[in-house]
Amino acid sequence: MKADTGSRRGITLALLAVVAIVSYVDRQVFTLFQDDIKVELGLTDGQLGLLTGIAFAAFYALAAFPIARYADRGDRRLVIALCVSFWSLATIACGMAQNFWQMMLARIGLAAGEAGAGPAGNSLLVEIFPKERRTTVISTMLAANAIGLSGGLALAGWLGQWYDWRAVFVIVGAPGILLGLVVWMFAAEPRRRSGPAPEMPPQTSLGEVLRTIAGNRSLRWVGLLLSMVPVAGFGFILWGASFFRRVHEMDRAETGFWLGGAMAIGLVVGNLFAGWFSDRYGKANPRFNGGFAGIGLLISFPFGLTFALTDSAYLALACFVVVKFMMTLHLGPIIALSFAQVPGHMRAMMSATINMMIGLAGVGLGGTVAGLLSEYFMPEYGDLSLQPALAVLSVCLLVGGVAAIMAGRTAKPIEE
């Protein structure tokens, strides 16, 4: 079956969506159980912030570029299969950690494995699907990420009723090893067609991508956006479970169910709507995507503040749904806007660069800064210290909204 047939494209998209779901499920187990891990391993909020934040994000970024550079020229389905298997083993290792440093090494392994699958998958999907469906495909993958984020919390909360956190890590990690084999066997890879070897595109370096961003006004605004919005977005996600357990006194199962459901509604619906709306109204004018993304981010700000500061658990959940829906409108369109301004051979490296920015700003700064702010406010606010901490982070949404609008106004798409 040829890689460009409709059925093979659909199979590949479905497999890569499952890969995305599994990657975020594996991450979210730590998020839900982090207070239990904190007690058993004797950690502080600052150390938890490092484990959820900079330790994960830094190695995610470091591993992404050499893998993405190979993916721009090599066998992308092999890259994805190996990455899935590696991070699944690292997830199992998290369940065996006995102290802070062992957990950090396991988290680093998880980050290194997950770093390569996203850029390779995006590069592959953009190649096998037609241009007019590009934003929908990207947003479908982002929706899969959202299913993993929300489903991971719900699954971990459900499993936590019968198993301790160590067993849950093993249970959710083991299936990924088989998934890697399935991807390698059945995903499409146009570069592996029979016949004469296709001419390989020029290899792209990180320096070339960074020079492209620096020389493009629109991509500089994208860089600012991706340096700010993930700080708030991942701060809310990584500390959301602890926030509802501490501030609103929910138990672990309640938190997994309600917060997971809120994420599912906001993130999944938001990503799918963003892909459909952007492809419908922005495919002829990629600049449209910037304004669309910016409006969503500006609307999300007051709901973010209310989420952090309200005393009502149900109002906080409702605001969380709105925040995640409105925030989610930006990422698929902004990625599509960025891809529209670079040549095809640069897209896996551009995707890795975008992932690096999101990872360092969101998982790195967002997770770490939220933890440090919580410690800073703890003498005055006690167990409620996450309220002012997350309120401070929500200001990043305003900056991101303006940056998205400017990225759209200054965009210069290239002809394909």
C-alpha cells in the first residue's frame, strides 16, 4: 500500500495520535501523584517544580534537535518507534525511584524519549497530507495530546484507588513498548518506497532555524508568544492537581475525574475547533491564524485569574474549561503559520524548535516558577499558596495574545 493513499494516511494519523495520547498519559501520572511522591521521597515544592519543570524540559530540548535533524532526512517511523519504547521504559523506571536523584534520572529519560516523537511525527504528517488539511491534522495531534493530558489524570486517579503510585507507573508504561513495534510495522514513510532513492533535502541545523526566526519579524513574535503562553498553560496543568487537592480539598480520585474532564472538554474541543476553523477561514490567508489565536488568548486572561482566585471549586473548574478552550485556539494555527513561512526541509527542525520553546517556557519555567512562587507565598497563604502563584502566571496570557496578533499581521508565507 502506498504511503500517500487515503487509508494509509488515516492509519498513520491514528497511530501517531495514539502515540501522542500515551506520551501525555505517562507524564500525567507524576502530576496526579506528585503530593504522594513528595511525602514518600521527602521532597519540597521547589524540588517537585524541578522534577516537573526544568529537569524534564532541559533534556527534552537537548534531545529533540539531533533526533529532529535525523528525522528531516531519515526514517521517521523508526525514530518514533524507538522513542516510544525508550520513554515507556523510563516511565517504568519512575515507579522504581527511591530518592530525588533517581526520580530525576527517570524523568530525564522520559523527556529524552518523548522529545523525538513529536517533531518526527509532525514532519511525516505534513508530508503525507495535502496542504489544505494541514492545520486540521496538526490540531488533531494537539487534541490527542489533550486526550492524554485529561485521560492520564482520570486513568491515574482510577488506578490509584487500587494501586500505589509505583505500580501505576509500571502499568501505564508497559504498553508503550508494544505500541512502538506497531508504529514501526504499520505507519507510512514515503522515504521507504521501492524504486530509486529520492533526492534527500539539504540538512538543516539549529543555527539555520534560529537565524530564520531572527530574520523574520513574524517568527520573532511567534517566539515571544511561545516564551510566555506555555508558562501559564503548563503552570495550570502541572500544578492543577495539587491546586484542587490543597485549595479545594478534593481527594485524588475526585481530582483525576473532575480535572481530567475539564481538560478533556477544554483542550480536545478547543484543538479540534481551532483546526476546523483555521482551515476553513485561514487556508487562503495564513495571516488570519495569528489574529484568531490572539483573540482567544486575550479572552482567556480574566478566566485564568478567576480560576486561580475563586473559593468555589466548581467555578474554578468551569473557568479552567474556558481558559483551556480559549488558550488552545492558538497552538495549531500558530504552528501552521510558522510552517507556512519556512521550506519543507526545515519543518521537523522548526517543529523541534517550537517544542523546545514550549518545553523550556512551559514545562521548564511554568512548572518550576509555579513551585517556587508557591513556596514564596506559603508563609502568608499556607496551603492556599498556589492561588496567588497561579494568578501571577496568568498575566503571561495577555502578552501572548498581543504577540499572536502581531505574528499574523507581519507574516510572509512562502510559495510551495
